[in-house]
Amino acid sequence: TVPLCIEDIADCVEEFRERPTAANTEILRKRIALARWWDSEVAKDDLVWSALWVPPYDGNLVQAVLECCETAHHAATALKAAAKRVSD
């Protein structure tokens, strides 16, 4: 789900280019929440994750990427609100 978050950010950028007030930031917010849930569900100490996966699962990397996605979400939400105020 993390790659889908990045795709959602790209979609928001495209939507901002076409019509800033219509950009759908809610999908990104929900996808980030889903990615965080899946990350918390992963048994990182389990044999499957610790011994069999190459490269090993890096929960810190996932958290860092999701933090960047959340920053992008906050920026997109703020830009959408500003565009709406300007257009009114």
C-alpha cells in the first residue's frame, strides 16, 4: 500500500494542475492510514520476516516514507483550502 500512497500524491499533483479546488486528498489520507495499519500488523520479529526475506523488512523505512506522504497530504489539503478561498 505504500507505493499506492506515492501514486496518490502524483494523482493529487495532476488534479491540482487541472482544477485545484477539486483535488481529492481524502483518498491519500485513507491510503496512508491503511498503510500504517498494515505496517503495524506485520510481525517483524517473525521467522518469515527476519530470516527468509531478502532484503529484510525495514519498518523504519516504511515509517519514514509514510511521514513524507503525510507531509504531502497536509500540504495538498492546505493548498486545496487556499485555492477554494481564492476562488470564492
